[in-house]
Amino acid sequence: MKSDAWIIEVPCRAGGLLYPYSADRVVYSTPHPATARKVVTTIPGASIYRQADDGLDVTVPVAAWDKLVKLVRPIRRRELSEPRRSVLANGSRGRRPQSISRRKRTTPV
């Protein structure tokens, strides 16, 4: 299945989501007015796109992506390296989990 770049939503540590708006703009949607205010005041070309009871949407030029990322801190997706992936894939083969009653006790009862 091919991924479509227009439906990507990136969660942020500052709260909210980043998603594409057009070829040259990105939307930052947040429930926190203070964060939206900070984005609008510090990034040139940023403007409030939508204001509602549940939050604000701010459009930001793609050229200001580096500044936006520093402010809203998107959450990076963890990736496994190939050696670590093979260790995890082969690590549990041939093993059975021990039941609690069969475990050796390390402390006296």
C-alpha cells in the first residue's frame, strides 16, 4: 500500500499536529492558544487559518520549516537498524516463557 503524503499527521510534543496544507504551506493545529500565538509571532508569514472552540490552526510557509520544528518539537518515529531488527526477530525463537510457578526464587520466603 502506497502512503499518501497529503494524509500524514505528525504529533508534536508541544501539543497539536502538523499536516500539509498546500505545496508551499503547512498547518499546525493546536488546542493551546499560547503555542499558536508563539508560532504566529516568531515565524514570518505564519497566520491563523481557523479558530474554533477546540483550538487553532496556523498556516506556516514551508520555507520556515526549521523554525517551526524548533517551536513545536514533532515526535520522531523510532526506527530499528537492520542488525537490531535481526536480533529481535531471532531472539525469541526456540524459547518458551516460563510460568511463574517454575521460576527460581531469588529471595527466601
